[in-house]
Amino acid sequence: MNINGYEIKPRANLEDANLQGANLWGANLEGANLEGANLEGADLRYANLEEANLEGANLEGADLRYANLEEANLEGANLEVANLRYANLEEANPEGANLWGANLKDTILEKKEETQDDNSLSQKVKELEEENKSLKETLDKLKALLDT
């Protein structure tokens, strides 16, 4: 994929690249070095930025909806008014990032682990299934007695 004269590949070195306003919709930038890159207003919807280095990158106003930023380095990145709705930020490093005005609604910030409530619910379902089985057996026995 060629964007603004840059060949974009996983693990690409795009340090300090000027990708302002670039259409990177669905781009695979896994592990790419985008340190200090200018991605202001870029369309990064559905982009794979897993393990990408975005340290100090300018993502002001960028559209990152549904982007995968799992384990990405966002240290010191400018994400002012960026749209991160539904983006995956599991295990990302946002230390010192500017998130002023960013849309973080429905952003995935951590892996969902089965909670105690989920465990309790699963256990309750099993108990109810066993109780239902026991009641059915009792009902079958009563029917058999009535039929004799």
C-alpha cells in the first residue's frame, strides 16, 4: 500500500512521516514505527496498529474507530479530539498522551476476564439445569404411578 509516497507494510519504519489526512482505512501497520509521525486528521478506521510505536505521534482529530491498538506505545502521543470509539487499547501504553476531547465511548481498555458474577451465573445455570432434570425425573415417576 502506498500512502503519500510511503510503502506501508507491517513493521514499517515511518518515523517522523507526514501522513496528515492520509486514508489508512483498514491498513495493516502492525508493529510499525510511527514515532513522531504526523497523522493529524488521518482515517485509521479498522487499522491494525497492534504493537505499533506511536510515541510522540500527532493523531489530533484522527479517526481511530474500531482500530486495533493492542499493546501499542502511545506515550506522549497527541490524541486531542481523536475518535477512538470501539478502538482496542488493551495493554497499550498511553502514558503522557493528550486525550483532551477524544471520543473514548465504547473503547476497549482492558481484556474482559470472566468476573465472579459471570462465574456465579454459570454456576446458577448448571444448578437450575440439574434441578430441572430432577423435577423431570420425578414427574416421569408420578406419571408412571398414575398409569398403573
